[in-house]
Amino acid sequence: MMQARTPDIARRVFLIATEESGDRLGAALMKVLRQRLGDAVQFVGVGGRAMAREGLVSLFPIEELSIVGFATVVQQLPKILRLIRQTADAVMQETPDVLVIIDSPDFTHRVARRVRARDPMIPVVDYVSPSVWAWRPGRARAMRAYVDHVLALLPFEPEEYRKLRGPACSYVGHPLTEQLSSLRPNEEEKRRRDASPPVLLVLPGSRRSEIRHHLATFGAALDRLRAVGSEFEAVLPTTPHLEQAVRQGVQGWQVKPRIVVGEDDKRAAFRVARAALAKSGTVTLELALSGVPMVTAYRVGAMEAVILRRVIRVQSVILANLVIGKDVIPEFLQEDCTPEKLSQAVSEVLAHSVLRRRQLEAFATLDAVMSTGQPPSVRAADIVLATMRKGHR
């Protein structure tokens, strides 16, 4: 149930976040907006636990959109479309001063398009850019019809929007830049990084499909490393909902990893790790900011691989490479993702090699590249406030 309307509230902000990462961004934004506006703001919309702690009563539980896999999406399509219509109707009922859609473009952009068609006077801010720089670049120009401002998490994205003739786009900073103290080692942890046997992080992914595609190959790569005499302590961080699948998946490994569960234990492992074997994704930026050299890999099903090869328009799919502006992190995709190639590359980043040194030198530039001088939520709030309807309704 939505919150009751309060006629004397000066500003009403409608937010939509349907995933945990977006929920965290939304909560941080709400906190800053309340600091700026005090009691003269009301939050309505869709969010999770973090936004609920900031006072949002969600239109529906975001778990209703926790859908994985094409077949499941097809089965759930009537429900998804109903929730899109329901959310758009709620925006129209609330007539907010601004609509903030947070990530999850397959859902949030459909809502925004409906809202813009029905009331062009409601400003729309998109917090977290779709990957227009990687695939489907035409989305950027199409977004001009229903998005007024994009809040980018990556420093190169505003220039991409300019080239692609998309809506206004501002780099507000990545939330990882606010978490550096939990990513970087203290003196004792630095000593462990340099000690023997070195800690090798194994990061096969955060979705069940990724676990399925990467676990066996990663395990075989570790076996080959050990077979040629390389000594290391393998640590595999995972989440509570994937723990059972991971434990089952590593049963056949000859090199048994130490499995750690939860964000705190994952960050503790990052702070002592000497190197990592990781599935490409946001974790590559997390590792780079932690100062952990890595080898990355990515495998998908055969049909998905054919589609991705046709639509991907960037030379590297490694997020850290894109932010740094150089391909310093090796990536092994599809048929190149073999135990032989992975084990040889991991052996290099564990040793005092040119590959390891190049990565560490590049990682040292990230603070300057990604810094804005303010927390992301503060810059985001400034733009949201500037984009709100001018004057009172």
C-alpha cells in the first residue's frame, strides 16, 4: 500500500529500485535529500529493505521481480507487465516533483516511458546508466524522449552519451569509492598479502548460471596450478543464497578452496589476497580498487554467445579496463576460457611478473580517475534537486 498523500508536503519524490544494489543507492539518495529538505519531502515508490529503513513503504516487495532465466521471464511476463502498469499508475496518482528510476532498465524504463506519455511535466532522473557504451547504443538517443538526466557511476559514460546524442549525463561517482577503507589492507593485512602461501581469490560469479558456467573450469585451472608446483591458499567468497550450490560445485575439485560467506568475510579476503581469478563484471573494479591483480574469464551458453558477439561494441568487457582506459587485465572469453590458459595467466599474476606490475601501476591511478570530491549520493541529490519541478504544484 502506498503512503497517504500529504497536501502540505513541499516536495514529493517517487523512486523505483527493484534490485538490492539499486535499493542501497536509493537509500543513500533518500538520506541526503532528507538532510537537504528536512520534513519538506515525502518519499513514495518501490524499494527494498534499505529504502524501507529510510521511510519508504514499497508499492510491492521487490522480491516479486527476482527473476532469473529466459524461460522464467516468459512464464512471469503477465505479472511483470501488471507491475509495470501498477507502478506507472501509482506515479500518476502521486504526481511527484521528480521520478527517480534506479538501474533495472528492463523494468524502470518501461515505467518511465508510460509516465512521460501520460504527463510530460514529471521530470525523470535515471540513476545508473544502461550499458549503452557496450551494446544497443541506440538506447541512448531513445532515452531523450523520457529521461531528463542520467546519473552515471562510471567516469567515461558522460562522454559516451554526448557522442550517442543521449540525454544529459553527469558522473556522480561509483559507490565503491565510498568503501575503500573496507577494501584496502592495514599493515598486518599487507604482510599477509606478501606472505606464503599467497591467498588466491576465486570468484566464479554471483548468479547460479555463472556458477554453473565457471566452477568446473576454475577448479581445473587450480588443479593445473598445483600440479606444476604452485603453492597458494584458494579462497572462494560467496553469498548465503549461493553457498549450497558452490559447496556442491567444488566437491570434485582436487584443490579444496576455503569458502567464505557474506560481504564482510569477502572484503576481509580481498584485503589479504595476492591475486584473483574472477568472472568479469563489477567485481573487477572492486578488485582493482583493492589493489588485487587478476585474471578474468567469462563463459555463457552457445546461443547467448552468438547474440553477444553480434551486439557487443567494446574491445574489452572488463569494467576495470574500461575505467582505466587500457587493457591491463587479461580476459579469457568463451573458447579461450580453458584451464590451461587460465592457470598460466594466474601463475603470472601470483609472481613478480610484468603483467602483475602493469596492473598494480594502473590500479594506482583509479583514485584520481574516479574521484569527484564528493560522495556519489551527494552529487546525485544535487542533480535530483535541480531537476525537480520548479515552484510548487
